[in-house]
Amino acid sequence: MLDAEPPVAGLRGCASHAALSRGRRHPEPSAPLRDDFQRDRDRIVHSTAFRRLVYKTQVFLNHEGDLFRTRMTHSLEVAQLARSIARALRLNEDLCEAIALAHDLGHTPFGHAGQDALDACLREADPASAGFEHNFQSLRVVDALEERYPSFDGLNLCFETREGILKHCSHRHAVALEMAEPGGVGRRFLERTQPGLEAQLCNLADEIAYNAHDIDDGVRSGLLAYEQLLELAPFARVHHEVLADHPALGGRRLLFEVIRRMLSQQVYDVIDSSAARLASYAPSDADAARRAPPLIVFGGATADAIVQVKSFLRQSLYRHPRVVETTEHAKQVIRDLFHAYSQDQTRLPASHAAREPRSQAIADYIAGMTDRFAWREHARLCTGAGTPDPLAAAGP
């Protein structure tokens, strides 16, 4: 079994090597004890945006329970999965960890509901706007919005880390990036090439993590019943495997064991399927891997199973009436805040009030909020706007 074998020393030739990085936008001397990807990871962990993730929604709003995932815990789970897969495939673990920890830095408060509301606000305020995309915003955070260093804005991360953070990008945003940075991280979306292997790996680790923990959180919340999950073929198959080995197992131990095995099966599948693709295409270096078709992949059966899980969660959890009710309140908070700042720019902190265009400055400020800060700011600025503060109802 793959997990019983010792890791192979050294990286693949087509992996991203820190010594061969395309570098930073602002040249800096090397660190004495860390390579550039390790340094990127450390900068991300110490950033303000990373600390805020602990109070940002994954599916359930932050105040709804202490044990539900947040953007912080999700990012940590993605990083763990990514490092494990990278080690088996001899890809760069440190780069994978940096990408995984930074990939959600641009998420709004209230998860995808907040993103959708902010996108609509931007487009309404400026019809010429490309709208709001959380992946693009994550890049803005590390390129411009973090204020930690005397000589440059942002974190000045390596090209490879920034490439991995920008998982998706609209054509309009890609064109804007290419104009500002010719040959930079926007180019691949125009040329339709792939990101580096570590970025491809993190994309799959992200899917593995959120499908598994959303099942767990859904059951914990009471919005999903275990019996419902047995209607999901990939879950039912592993459920029966577990009971064949542990006939008396029940309760949360049974759920945890099913989820653990599903995670393991998907991880091993990515390793086996990707190793076969890498052997078949044999890219000579990281740039050759970018020019090839996707090389870090799920096998066909696993890809089909993941589609089934995502469809099930969309219908049974994300569109559950209780989740929809909460997210509609959250969308109204975002809309009210955007309107309040648009009407009176002095309500913004000085660091944002001076920026242009105004609508983007407002979006940057709102996107950086945690869930609970957004609720409290809404209560301060928009009293009587019709959106209750759930923190008040939840108590201290």
C-alpha cells in the first residue's frame, strides 16, 4: 500500500522548485534559513487576513456552534491533505501548504451568500465592473491589501504561490491582470494552459476536504439525517464496508469512520491516478507540466462519486430552508452595509476612504470583515434595516 512506503527523497523534475521560482514582484534578498515557498507560507500564517478566517463562515454562520468548520479550519484541513498527497507524488509540500492556507483569504463574511450579495452590489454600483470573485480577491489580499512591510503593499509572494491562489478567474479580470503584469498569473486564463502541479493538487484537496466536512457538519447540525446519507451511493458503499468490519459500531463513531475511509480512498485515488498521468506525459519541468493537460486528477469512478456527493449536498444541505433563511439575512446585511458606505464614505476607515474607485474600496472593506464584525457594523450603521442580529439572540 502507498501509505506503508517511505517517502521518496527529492522532488520530481516537474515539481515546483523554490530555487527555480519565477520570483517575487518586488525583489528581496533570500532568507538565511528558509526557502522562498517556506517564507511565503510563514507570511500567510502571520497575515491579518489569515487570522480573520477563524471568524468567517464555511456553511454555518460562525455563531451557530463552536464545532462547525470555519474558513480557518477548512484551510488547515486542505493543507494537511495537500501535504500528504504532495509527499507521495514528490511534489513541493511547502508550496502546497502555502497555497492551501491562502486560497480562501478573499472570502467575504457569510460564505458564498456574502460573495453573491457583494458581487451584485458591485455590478449595480458600476455596470462596467467585473464584479466580485473570491479567488481574485484572495490575490488582491496578498498582492495589495495586506499592509505589513515598509517597501511594498501586500505580502510579495512568489509567482507560484500567487498562481495557485488564483484558482478561477473571469476573462475580464484575467485581461486586467495581464495588462498590469504581462506574462504573470493572469496569462494562463487567456492561453488556457494549466497552473503548476502543486496548484492542481490543492484544487483537488479543496474538493476532498469540503465534501467530507460538510457531511460531518450537516449531521452535527441536525439538518442531515444519517439515513439520508444512505441514499447517497458512495456513502452507502463505505457505510456497508465499515459495518462489515465493525458490526456493532454506531453513532458518531460510525459517521467518523465512514468519512475517514471516504477521505482515504479519495486521497489514494488522486495519488494513483496522478502518478499514472505523470508517467504517461513525463513533463520535463514545471513549465512543461503547465502546457500539458491536467495531470493531478481523480480517477473516473472517484470523479463521478464526488459529483454525486456535491449534488447531494447542494440539494439537501446548502438549499435546506434553515440554511437559506440564514443566508438571506446575511445577504441583506451585505447589501445594507454597501449602501451605507456608498451614501457616506466617511463611515469607512481612512485607509479605505481614500481609495478609488469607491465601489471597489467598499467591496475590499466588506470582504475583509469577519461574520461577527459585519453583524455588529450593520447594527451600528443600519438600525431598523430589518435584519436581526443573530449574535444578540445567541447570547454571550
